[in-house]
Amino acid sequence: MHSRDNYSKTKLTMLVLTFGAGYIPAFRGDVTINYALYGMQKLAQNVTGIKVPLSGHWIPEERSDFVVDQLFKFFRNSTTK
């Protein structure tokens, strides 16, 4: 049996897409760092990070049009890699 620590030493190898907020009022507006990307790069080898303009914490609800478009692009491109 593997412990949780053994898994944390190996990064994910599959393609990963992460969305980060482009606007968070608690940060006084525009976000300059994609925190979702930064955090996911610690866990996976091949991460694509997208900062979603005019979005906050609830990205799929706030920018569903943008998210759907980016998902189509990501999965279309991932099948050719």
C-alpha cells in the first residue's frame, strides 16, 4: 500500500488546464499573477494556465462563454500532441 507522501513526490504527467481569476475585489481589482497556474505547476509537469478576464472566484458562472471556448481549444489541441 502507498502512503499519501509517495504520491506527492510524483508530478502528474497528463496535460492539465487551469483557469485563474482575472479580477478579484479582495486584491483590489486586476490580478497580475495566475495563482491557479502557479499552484498546479507544483503538482503537474505539463500545465496550461489561462487568466480569465473579467472574472473572480466563480469563473464558470461568471464567464461560461470563455470557459467553454477554452475547453474546446484545449481538448482539440490535446488530441494532436
